[in-house]
Amino acid sequence: MKHAIAFAVVALFAVACSKHKTPPKPTSVPADFSVEFSSGPVRASMGGAESLRLAPDKAGGWTLKKVLGPSGRNPDGPETIESSQKLTSAQVLPLYQQVVVQRFFDLDNSYSDPDVRDGGRSGMNVRANGKTKYVSVSNVKQKRYSAVANALHDLVKR
């Protein structure tokens, strides 16, 4: 009887561990892969909003558009600053690999700390292989979400 219980515990542990196993890194980017990301303060009057949009283009590559909103600390500055850049599949691949490795499509829809009234918020919408997932984060750190967001920011020309 002891052996049967021990076996059952080991089997359940193995199943639980296999569910969270890191998937293999993909070697190509799906043609429908796109990411929309926005971030900024919870209170819009603080200024400093950022928007990034990565979308496939007709030439088989991707276009990354960045929009920075006005800064609440510099009311005399420009309303928005926009830029865009063309990217190849090879440049976009590390971002898509993070989406897969971090299991973005398995994340909860929302992460927040209700006890914090002011602070930062961000949201990200990812589409790949016909699936779409939106995740919002407010006043908390979510490691897997942050890994994908950082990989997206790594694509932006500095």
C-alpha cells in the first residue's frame, strides 16, 4: 500500500511538472504575429504614455511603430513623438521566442495590486497562429509578461 501511494504522488508530481515545462524555442515567426503594447501612469495627467505596435507588412517583414505621449512634466514639449522602423523575420524571432518560452498565451488576463491607487500600468495584445491574448498589468511585476515586454523594447532603435 505504501508503494502505491508513493507511486501516485510521484506520478502526480511528474504530471504537474510536465505541464509547466518550458516549450522549445521556435525557429520561425508565424506570418500573423503581431504585438500591441501600451504603458503609462495610472493617472493620465501624469503624462509619459508609450505605445508600441509590431505588425506584419506586405513585403513579408514587420513594421514597428512607437508613439510617445506628452510628458506631464514638460507641458511645453511636443504632444506626441512618433517613429517607425522596418524589421526582418530574423530580428523579430527573439521576441516571438519569448512569447512561446514565457507561455504568454497561458498568462492570466489581468495582474494588479488593488491597494495601489497611483502607479504604472501596461497592457499587451499578442496574436500568433490565429490566437489572440490580451494581458494587463497594473502596479505589480509579472516576470513572464515583463520578459516579453523587454524583448519587444529590445527591438526599438535606441
